[in-house]
Amino acid sequence: MSMPSYPQQPNADQAQYGGQYGAPYGAPEPARSNGFAVTALVLGLIACLFFWTVFGGFLFGLLALIFGILGTLRARQGRAPRKGMAIAGLVLGVLGLIGSVIVLIFAISVVDSDAYKDFESCVDKAVTQAEQDRCAEDFGENLFK
């Protein structure tokens, strides 16, 4: 005597996880990431922190600009989220670049000034540390006159 065949009822695990296929019903899509946006933001922050080193601000700012553009393009095409983060990294990178350029222009103007040339000649003539210190003090006083 054979048992009557009944349609199989899903058990609790199958119902919860979408039956025999293992995909949950109504489950959200796996989270996508935009590594370019995150990288742009981190590099942009570093560029803003180290703009005064010129090299650091310029290098990190340029990289933040590149990664920010790439992250924004990916987000605009719908391939990745976090468009705002990419734009923020891009803006911070540009600010780091601008800060580095301003510091570089200021440094060049100081090195090119008459006060710096006087300081160099004073230090060359100085024999003791006290004389070199006096040269530095005079340079500081004459720098913004």
C-alpha cells in the first residue's frame, strides 16, 4: 500500500529564505560600494591637512581630484552610490591643491626677496650661534616691512 502523495509544504527555513532556490523574497540588493568616492574623500582630507608641505598637498590633492572625478562618473552612470562623497573628495582635493599653490607662491616670494638675500649674507658672515640668531631675528623683523 502506498502513501498518498501530497504537495510538499515548505518548511520554515525554505519559506524564510525563498524556497528551494535560497534567495530571500524581497531581500535588498547587496550593498554596492564606490571605492573611488571613499578614496577621494580620504585623500582630499589628507591634502587639506598637509597643504602647507606643498608636496603633500599637491600630490594628495591631485590624487583626490582624479579619484573624485572617477567616483562621480561611476555614480552618475548608476554603477555606484555615494556621488556626494565623491564630490566632497574632489572639492577637498581642489582646496588642498589651491592651498599648496598659495604656500608655494608665498615661499618663492620670500626666497626672492631682498630681506632673504640680506639674511643669507648675514648668516654667511656670522661666526657664532648668537650672531646667526641675531640674523634670524633681523630677518623676521624685515620680512613684512
